[in-house]
Amino acid sequence: MSKNLPIEKIIQCFSQENLQIIRVQRNVVAPGSKFMGAKTPPHPGFVIPLSGQARMHFNKTPYDMAQGKIFHFAPAMTLDKEVIGKEYWDYIVIQYEITPKTPHAYSDFETTISFTPQLYDLLLQLYIHCAIPGQFSAEQAQRLFLNILNKSKPGEPASTKQDARVFIEAAKFIDEHYMMPLNIPDLAQKYGFTAKQFTQIFRKCIGISPNQYIIDYRIQKARELLSRKEYSVAEVSSCVGYTDPYYFSRIFKKKMGMSPSQLQK
């Protein structure tokens, strides 16, 4: 039988400890996929669903995973998982170390949360920044993670449920299609809004326009590619949705304070 802890208890536990984020992963798995007889990582961690549904067993304890909950696993547990339903299973895994060791770090449990646009944005920030070694300090990662836990408390949505749903769906679409041509009128029409209404929803939910969200996401993905030092600036430009590498370089320098070639060096 699954174990449930209130989010307030988790915040109290992990806010008082010396916690270090070890790894942040985002995984997208096709419907019907099954992985049986695996093991959880050597560090404890949280699974935070973004969309879709899955059923996981930690040491044979079943958890039905979907948006609106956070799940915790202990190191080296037996792990079985299956994607259920017709949607892709999209989720974030956050592994950590903690001292002194708390009993909660070595047990499995779930908690109910309020999944808001702000929470979605914070999760993507943590994933994107931690995906690039050396680009985010341990203190920044810890603060952002604790902010994520605090923003998870139910009863604190900052926008209407409809606005939250539209933002999360649109942001997910942008995250999956950032390498393609995107324009605000077409995106707005896709969700039944005018460009002005669509922009107001983004500003209400996360304080920036959808165009700025697209730029920020593309630049962060470009940082990740450039840090590998495997691709030219022109190749990275094309990979993140810019056909003109000179225009891409100007935007990148404006956002990052250095050119793409300087970052590679």
C-alpha cells in the first residue's frame, strides 16, 4: 500500500537539512512502455509528473503517478514501471544527498500538491540549469528546489484553473517544438485565444510574454548544446529554431552577456 505524507511535513524535513542536488533528469516515455526488474538510483530522489500517467512499484509498493502529486524513492529499491493511458509520460527526477541523514530519505511515499504554472516553470528552470555542469551553484539549486516544494502547497494557485491549464499545455507544446518555427498568433489560435489574450495568460501565470518564454527556452537549450563543444554555432542555431546564426548570436549575447563562441571557449 502506498504511503502518503503531507507536503508541509516534507517541507519541514528538507528545509532543515543540508541538502545537495545531485542530478536532475527529464524523461518522456511512450504510451505502453514497460520497464521491469530495474533499480532506483544510488541516491534518494523525487519523481514529479508533468503530464501523462504511469504506474510505478518501489519495492513492490504501487504508486499511480500523474500530475498533481510528488513521489519519493529511496536508493537501490526494486523498480517496475509502466506507462498507462494514451499520453506520453513526461516527468522530472530530482536526486539529492542530505546530511545528517533523515529517515524520510530512505523510504518511499507520495504527497498531493498544487500543480500551478509557477511550479511548472520552476521545475523547468531547475532541469535546464542543472543539465549544464558548472552553470548553476549548489546553493542556487538548493534554493530553487526548496522554492519548488513551497510552491507545491495546495490552495495557493496564482491564476485561474483555466489559465493554468492553458499555460501548462502551451508551455509543454513549446518545450517539445522549440526547434520549429513558432509564432504567437498561431499558438494563440491553437488554444482558442487572440494573441493579446494568449500573452495576458502567460504574463499572469509567469510574468513574461510567450515570445520571451520561447526565447528563454531556446537560449537555455543552446547553452546546453554549446557546452558540449560538439557543434558549430550555426548548427546550434538551427537546432534551437533560428535559421539565421547571426541573429541567433545577437540574441544569445544579449541574454547571456557573451557570444556563443565565447561560451564554447
